[in-house]
Amino acid sequence: MGQDNFGKMKSHSEPGPGDGGKTGSWRVKRPIIDLTVCIPAKSGKVACFACWMYCPDGVITRTIPPVIDYEYCKGCEICAEECPVNAIEMVEETQFADKEG
């Protein structure tokens, strides 16, 4: 019989932001980064980025300062929970409804 090659096949595409569509409208709470406390923003060095590493949707940039793409952020609060210096606060989405109209 022939040799099966199932174990050698893999997908060449990788998931990225927005693979599930623009899901920001699902959010009940919005993560807001306090840049005066955030380690990379405060130090100006590539350090920490726990928020970027733990974000399940990959919507936080690994830049200084980190930026959250709110069109795709679901508000799961994992970034806020994993931040070692509590630089991310979860704010009720209703506070932004009037401002963004």
C-alpha cells in the first residue's frame, strides 16, 4: 500500500484580526489603556506586552504605545486581567455611545 501523507499537510494561512468579522459591536465593556502606567508606553522600550500576547483576537498592536483595534475587540477583559501593572481599565461601552454617534 501507498504511504499516507496526512501528517505532512498543513495550512499556510494564519489567523489575523477580523477573521470572525467586525465584532466590536458585541462589546459591553471597552478596554482603555492608561499610557502613564503602561510599561512600554512609560519606558519607551519594547517590554511587557502581556496584553498583546494574551489577546485571543490579536487586536492589540505590539507598538509603543500599544493600540487596540476597537472594530474587532470583543471586550473579553483578558488584556485587563493579564496586565501586570493594571494599566487597562474596562469601561462601560455606553459611555462612548453619544461621543461616537
